[in-house]
Amino acid sequence: SNNPDLIIIQTHIGFQHYIKEFIKNIKEINNYCAANSDAHRPAILCVGLFVTYFKEVGLEFLGAKLGIVGEPEESVVKFVEIYNEGDVFASWDRIDGLLLYSPTTNTYRHVSRNHYATLDNINDIPMQNWKLLNPLAYNKLMKGATLPLKGKNVAALLVTRGCPYKCSFCFCEAPLYNRKMRYRTPESVVEEIQYLKDEFNIDEIVFTDDTLNFNVIWFNRLLELMIFRKLNISWRSPKGLRADLLTDDIVKKMAQSGCYYIGIGIESGNQEVIKRMNKHLDLKTIPKAIELLHKYGIKVSGFFMLGSPWETMEEIKDSIEFSLKLKLDRIQASVFVPYPGSDDFEEIFKTFCFREEGLKPDEPIFKNQDDWVEAKYPDSAEAKQIYRKRNIKNYLRDETIPPYTNIPLKELYSIQFRWMVRFYTQPRILLSMLWDFKFSQITAIWRHQWIQIWRRK
């Protein structure tokens, strides 16, 4: 619309600078329009993980005055209804999770008793309007960098919410979904796949769930329905399934229903590191799971991580050697970054501190740099909150992250590069990639985050 009443923006962590610039551009365009016509300035409502985690600090950073904390679907509908009624200020207390800027106090405040919007039953949400979304428009961006997609027309589906696990490094959208696991009915999932197939000729589904197979009974029912309905599609689950929950019967049904590729979260080849991550995974189950997946022709990628705050070089070497011993088809080795919402993020941002003005590029980085804070509040909860507040400010400004490891970041990227080269130059991996290769992958490979990181470094 050339003259919108309301603009709703989904805010993801990691994209905050783009969103800030986007909102700035919206304001500039509409200020120009308002000055030269009868156009009015639209309201801007921010929802999603960034606003939910950073709340008023996040809204202030983005330059927005309205946000919804928590799961936004029902609150957004109420907001639109009330906004259209016109008597907005008198009714906003009915909107759960609504956070707004008050010009009288120059602060952000919650206007509802429920500061967090929740959605108990995700089956209350109707199927999205795929004709507006048009999944075919995204096909050019979904080619698969390390393993090409089988289908020509692909759609992504999220059919569960939450994650019951509490890995220290992972946020898993916990601030947004409060870790509560919820599932769409298998019947509704299959109906949506059938609709996508009939309306858009979709022949592949990418499940973007974090723990698709956590509820074994639900997952088994979904697979049985996909087989029974003879959907004749391919599907993959790149974000990962729990390897320790895979059984022969389940994997067989996965293959029969069209699965050809999944990811599994391994993270480390050292059991002590796994324990410190609070991951609750027995590494002995990994080789068995890979063997089982290969038995039914399903390829598998392993997720690894290096550079955790307490990880040593020897423990990183354990991960590298473990990945080479396993019969994985692909791997992803990522350099650890404390992610907002994770336990590691909170611990690091409360323990390590920069000076108010930040560090100059040529200065060394020290732990607990601010002497005034330490002198006044040594090792206190108050000091940790001061550290956190200051670090959050620096993080939002330029994504500054407090120092948390003795291994230089440059060295970690070098290790990552050498690790990837060692894995992907194995003869069996090279042959597999050549066998699967499609020219459509070239753009996807060039856009891949590893390539972009190494180009910058």
C-alpha cells in the first residue's frame, strides 16, 4: 500500500541493524509523504524474538514505539481490531504483551497485566495464506549449498514450537516460546502439504523445526499419515533431529515418507564438553544413529561447534577427530558466539565487562575491565547487572561481544577452515559431492555463511 495504516515487522536477532535502517527509511518516506500530501504516518509494530528478549532496550534501539513481547499472533489480531476501532488508548490493556512508548514519562511501559503474550494451542492458528506468500518465489534462494534439494518446487514448514532441552549455548527461541513444546496435529500438517502440492506443485518440504522427533508418538503418526496419503514428496530436516531418539522402525518410516537428508546436533567430540553444555547426549549413540540412517538411504549432516568459553585446544581436536571417524555425509562446524537468550550469553554478559566507551582496536581485552564497578561492587549481583547493562548497550550498538575465551577469534576461524578442508577433502566425501552436484548450487555455495566469513577474514 502507498498509504498504510499499520506496518508490522518481524524482528530476528542478528538482523537488528537492518531492521533499524528499515524503520528509519519508513519514517523518512512517510515524513516526506505527509509533508507533501494528506497522507498520515502509519503505526509501526515490532514483534518477534529481538523485541521479546531485549524489550524496551530493543525497541529504543530500533527506533520503534510499539512492540509485542512473546508469541504475537493473537495479540496482533487484537491490536488490529482495536486500532481499527479508533479508541486505541482506552483499550490497549486488552492486548497481552504490548509494550509502548509513553511520551509523558519518556519511557516504555507494559499496558496489560500480562506482560508476555502466549499461545497455548498452536492449532488455533489457521493455515497461512500461501497465495499471498507464494512459496515458489523463494525457490531461487533454496538450492542447498552442500547437498542440493531433490525437489524443483520447495516449501518450508514449521509444525512444532518450543524445545524441552536447555543446552547452554542455544536460545532455541526460548524467550519467545518459553520452552513449552506444542504440536500441530499430524492431520493438519498432512492437509497443508497436500494443499501445497495441489496448488503450487510443491514436491519437497523443508521442516524447520528444532526438535521434530522429540515426541516419538506424534512423529510416528505424522510419518504414517504421510505414507498413507501417498504424498509422493521429498523432505529434509536440516535443523536437526535427536539422534538418540531414532529407532529402526522410525527411520524406516522416515525413508518411506520421502526423507532423504537430516541434520543431527553433536556439537563436540568430547563427552565432558557435552556435559558442560548441558546437552544431555551420549556420544556413543551417534555412530549407531548414522548407521541406521544410512541403512535406509538417508544422508546425515553433523553440527559441531568450537570456541566455547571453557573449551581447550585439546577438546577442539577431539571434536575434529570425532567428526572424521564418523560416517557423516556432511558437517557444519561453527565458531561459538554467545546468542541472546542462551545461558552462555547471560553468564558472559554478566561476568565480563568493557569500559563505558568501549575498547579501541589496538587495546588488549581484559576481564572485568571497569575498576570503578569492581571497587564498589566486587563480585556482587549488582556488579553483574551493571556489567550486563553496559555490555548489552555495546552489543546493540556495534555487536561488541565481551572477551570469553583465551583462544583468539582469528585462530578459531583458522581452525574452522582447516577442519572443513580436512573433512570435505576425504575421498568418499568428494565423490559423494560430485555425484550429487547440481549447477544450481553454485550461487548457494557462494552465499554460504562460511564463504562470506572467510572472505571477510
